[in-house]
Amino acid sequence: MPNTARNHVSNNMIAANGYSALRAVRETKGYTIEELSLTCGLAVGEIIDIEDGKDADPAKLRRIASALQVPEEELIKVPASESRPTQQ
């Protein structure tokens, strides 16, 4: 089962060359691809494609972020100008 005691994701791990942010978060949280698949409702192949950079569907990334209990911003890179609504 996932290790819920480890909630902090090291920026060094995410920044490592050839290592996807999703994979870093998933492994830090203690999930296998199969466990994450069951938790978020996506197929194993879909998660593998996302980790390999072949698919970046925001809806899928939101489901994964919710399953991993991390902010969506950890997996979805939103430009600063779009990250927060402006008040008028």
C-alpha cells in the first residue's frame, strides 16, 4: 500500500534529468503504477504514457493529483498569468 507518511516531494528528484514529475511524486508517495491506476481510475498504459511525456491531458493529471493528494500544480504546469484569476 502507499506510504502516506512521506508527503514532501523533493524538488531535486523532480528536476533530475529524464525523470518525470509524476513519477517522482508517485514514487515518493509509495505508489506503484498499478496502485495509482486503481486509485485514480486510469489504465496502467495511460499512466505510463503520461510519465513518458506522451500524454498531458489536464483532466487525467487532475485525477492523478487528486489520487496522490497533491496540488494539481505539482503535475500541471500553468503559466503564472493563468494560475490565479484576476480581480477587477
